[in-house]
Amino acid sequence: MTAATNSAETPLAELEAFLDALWMEQGLGERTLSAYRSDLLGFQRWLGGQGGSLLSARRDQVLAYLGGRLGQGAKPRSVARLLTSLRRFYRYQLREGRVAEDPTRDVESPRLGRPLPGGLSESEVERLLAAPDPETPLGQRDRCMLEVLYASGLRVSELVGLSLSELSLSQGLVRVVGKGGRERLVPLGETALEQVQQWLREGRPALLGRRVSDAVFVTGRGEGLTRQAFWYRVKKHARSVGITRPISPHTLRHAFATHLLNHGADLRVVQLLLGHSDLSTTQIYTHVARQRLQTLHAEHHPRG
């Protein structure tokens, strides 16, 4: 078969052969296959209006089609998915020798824009922090971890990996080795520091017994707490205070950054505290903070 053809039927037959191959090789479900079919049939109809077909498409036509979809108001994520469909189709045809070159080669996906992180209000954070029972060793541990997470903005991996040697109670600081081996000093704040001191004085010795560990946060077996175990504890405490939407330890890191910015913190200071190497990574939180301020303005200003 030649690389180019003007037949309307042959490309559609090749489309079905491509879908069959996806089903056999990857076991894709009918909904996914239907999405591929819809994307490719839409491109075929557009090409047909220009006297072309799927197997004769050129790179400039792919670009024109994607650009046209964006111009008609399609969301970048939908156009990115469409490009994925085209790319997989043409890579399959190239592999089968039915086209001479891939017209989607070097075609870039539209920029999707980083999704805004879900957040907690300050009142929700207060309820979550108060959820663990301070009269039990496990409750003291969970309360301490939540307080430290919200006070410092640590990543959950940094939190569960904390060792005693990384705490400086006299200075109220924690030394963290983050991504890429970058080290930073993060202040704990008065409330979190009090919780750490209580945990080290009461709850931790009660859980450890005679066992020895360098981990700050330990389980009843004297081992370091895992990320998964802490995630489960966070969700449990959130449900107990009526927070029903999805939540994770990372949610408190988001809250830490957003609430700092809401109260006037400098973006570069937040960048240093979070351990971001690039300021652009931190700038997402300015959008969250701005969104929150707009909501507050609309709710409380007489002309909002």
C-alpha cells in the first residue's frame, strides 16, 4: 500500500484495524476506543473537506486542525488528548508501513496550565489539627505531625523521614534535606514546637518502650511511620471533623503556602520554606491566594 491515498474507505478501514490492534495489544476498553474513533473520524471529516484523507495527512494539516479546534474554544486538555489519538494512530501506521512519515512528529501539545491545588480554609485546618486525641500516644503523635506539617510546609516524605538529629528545639528549627539533596532550615513556630516537645517527652517514649529509634515519628512497633500510614491517619481525622472532600498530607502543605501568602508573606520566602528550586513552581500558590481574596471580596464587600 502506498503512503498516500485519496480513498475515503481505505483510511477508515485502517482506522478500524488500528482500533482492533489497540484492543488486542493493550486491552483498552470500549469507552477509550470510542474516544479514539471519535477523534480520528473528526480529523478524517476535516481532511475530506480538503480532498485529503487520514493516510495522506501532512504536518501542516495536523497543526491547522489542532489550531482550529483551539480557536473554536476547545480546552487545551481536550486538544492534547486529540493529539495523543492522532500520534498513536500515525505511529501505528508508520510501524505497519502504511505511511512514509508521521505527520504528528515534532507537533507540540498545547500548554495545559498547572492545576490549582485543592485547599483548606483556616477554620478547616483548625478543626483538623484539633481532631487527634491528645490523651493518647497515637493522638499526640498525629497532632504533632499535623502541626509540624502545617507550620513548616514539609513534604510528607520529609516529615515521616525526620530524625532526632534534624531537630533543634532550642532554636525552634528543623533541618530538612529535600529534593536533589538540597538542605534548608525551616522554623516550626511556637505551637508546633510545643507539640513536638510534648510528643518527645510523653507520647514517643510510651510507644517506643525499651526500643531505640532515631526516627522522630514512630509506630507502636517502634518503627518509623510510612507515608501511606500517615495518609490514612490524615483522612481518618478529616472525616471525624466533617471534612468529606478528598484530602492528603500534601493538602496541609498547600494550606501552609496559601495561608502565608494570604497574610502577606513574600513569595520568595515561601519558595525557600517549601524548598522549591524554581520560583515559578511556587507562583501557583499566588493564583490560589488571589482566588481566595476575590471570593472574600465578593462575599463581604457591599459592592462585591
